[in-house]
Amino acid sequence: MNRVTISYDGRFTWLLDGAVVGPTRSFSTLPEALACARELTNASETLIELQVSGCYACVHQERGWPRRIQAPERAA
């Protein structure tokens, strides 16, 4: 099973890390980081660790990544 970490650096940057990722990658939004992680893992079974402002959460995604992790953006 793949394992990736997505963390927020507190300066408007999301960092994606893990063996499948290679060097740490930076993104301006969480959806961008998640999309990259999904692509790099080929949407296979993955444990995603989220770290934001001292809060830690794990999401286990089965093949196909059926679970939504973030809410869609609202239209203004």
C-alpha cells in the first residue's frame, strides 16, 4: 500500500511527500496536492496522512479513491 503525507506549511503552501512522490512537491491548494497524489499512486490503495495546524488525520483510500477528502469550492 502507498503512503503519502500532505501538510500545510502555514504560508499558503501544501506539501506532498512520500516514497511514491520522490522529492517533496509544493502546491497552492489542497485539491491540487490530492490530485497529484492520486495520479502518482495511479489511484491505488493509499494511506493519506494530513497535517494541518497541529491537527493530524489519516484517510485510507481504497483502489479508485472513493472517499472525498475536501468539500468542493463554493461558487461566489
